Amino acid sequence: MYPGLGAMAVTAASGLAVQVAAGYCSVPSPTTGQGGYLFGTLTAQTLTLAAADPGNPRIDLVVAWVNDTGTSSGGCGIAVVTGTPATPPAVPSSSSIPVPSTAVLVLAQVTVPPAAVALASGAITDERSFVVAPGGVLPITSPSAAPAAPPSQLMYDLSRNVLVQGTGTAGTVALLGGAWAPAIAFKKTTVSDSAAKGVLTQVLSVSVTTDGATDVEVYAKWPGLYVSAAPLIVTMSVSIDGAVLDQSPIYVQSATSTAPANGGSFRAYTSASNGTTPAFGTHTVAFTFQSASTSSTTTLACSSTAQGVLRVSPAIA
């Protein structure tokens, strides 16, 4: 749309009418490789919807249309496609526009309640999207609004003010320049489950804001373990938003704080193939342990010179 976000925006007018703001749009040609038709209005236009059905709601479309005849009889404009009243109502096909057309662009959906004489708040759903020439940078309002664009398509995410690229999947993008920033945390004091033996005990946690497309690598390290009654199995685990990503059972043989043993580390990864790739947004990653006994105390022997570590970073191939 051009110019700006307000170009050809559809808003409620008085009664069962809508107003289409001035501006320009590009109506895509139905013929592959033919690009689009650029046109617009210099002033706001008002369109009146059909009377509401007495018993059922319906959904109407506000569209921009082009009739390309190659002659002076062709034209372009805006119109309303009236839906069929039903419960629940279905979105009508834009091809049922009541004027001759070869190309149609949906600007908005309008929900008309039964027996309505005016449009309710929230009745209009904006369907406009940005378009650019081949090779241009496509603005998107958020990652979820991204089209199924190939990685060669650059986009600008207006919600985060960052440059991204397509992934081939609608609703996902990849950040340029190393994806999102990694996070790291250290534990310099001992951690014990003495207050509640055998329960899940947190060692460290960090928050990361992911892009919804890049997988996560989680590295967890502990310097040593000891238990009050050896031997004992203690399970080390990492989770994302409370869901366990991976875990490692440790056979602890040390029962003394003067000689803690069983230090170690492990890495865990998310994967789109098993549905663990984090969605776009902020997530909490936690490093925890849990003893197999409810009577023996388990202690991670962390100190300033032998620290526990939790590092979360993008898994870049």
C-alpha cells in the first residue's frame, strides 16, 4: 500500500456504511509474471453495505478491482462483495464481485450482525498487506504476518525494527547477522534440595527472545555432585517454558562435600522436525536437577572457582 499505513484503510462510517481512505494499492494480476495494477483514489470513498439479515450474521468483503480489457472499456475501482447470511457465516469469494473484473485485492472483511443498523466496534478486519517490486525489502507488521517467502526475500519487521529474511514458511522469518542474542548465567554457590528432597530443583535460568525460526542450543554444566546417601541417581535436565527439552541421568557415588564427584555437562537442541523450535517471543530456559530419593540430600558443589553454567544461543548451522 502507498502512502503509509493509512492508505486505503477501511473504517466504519454512519449506519451500514464503510469509508475507504485515499491512497494507492497494487492489485495482483491473475496471470503469473504479469506483476500488478497500481491505482488508487485521491479522496476517501464511502460504500454502503446491504441491509442486515434479520436472523443470521454475514461477512462482506471490501475490495479493489481492475477490469483489464486492453481497451477504453476497462476500468478499476472499489466495491463490496456481499456475503451469505449463516451461522456461522462464511467469507465470500472475492471472485463474486458484482462488477466485471480480471484482478481483485481484498482490503477488509466486515462482519454484519443480524438485524444491525450500524457496524459494531471491531466489525472490520484489515486485510491489507505491503507489496514491493522484485528485489525490494518487504515491510511486515510482525513475524506472524510474513508470507511464505524464500530466503532471498528480505523483509523489515516493523514490530522489532529489524531486517529479516524469508524461511519459505508463512508466519516465520530469520534474523540477519547471527539471529537473536545468546544469554548466559553462572552459579557460584552450592545448590541443594535439602528443603524438599527429591523435588525438581532449579540451578539457573535465563530469558531469551527468539525469532520463531532459528533453533536453540542449550549448554548446561555443573562442577560436581554429592549426596548424603550414595549411590544415587540424579537427573539433570533443561527445559523451555517448563517443558523438558532434554535430560541426563547421573549415577552419583560421592557422599562427601570434601570430594564431590560426577561433574559434567551436556548440550541440548530444539528442532523443527520434532516441534520444539521456540515460537517468536520471549522464553524462559531453566537448568534443573532431581534426585531419585526423597530421603537423601543432593547438592551441586558450585563455587566462584568451579561454577555452574547455563548458556542459551542460536543453533546456527
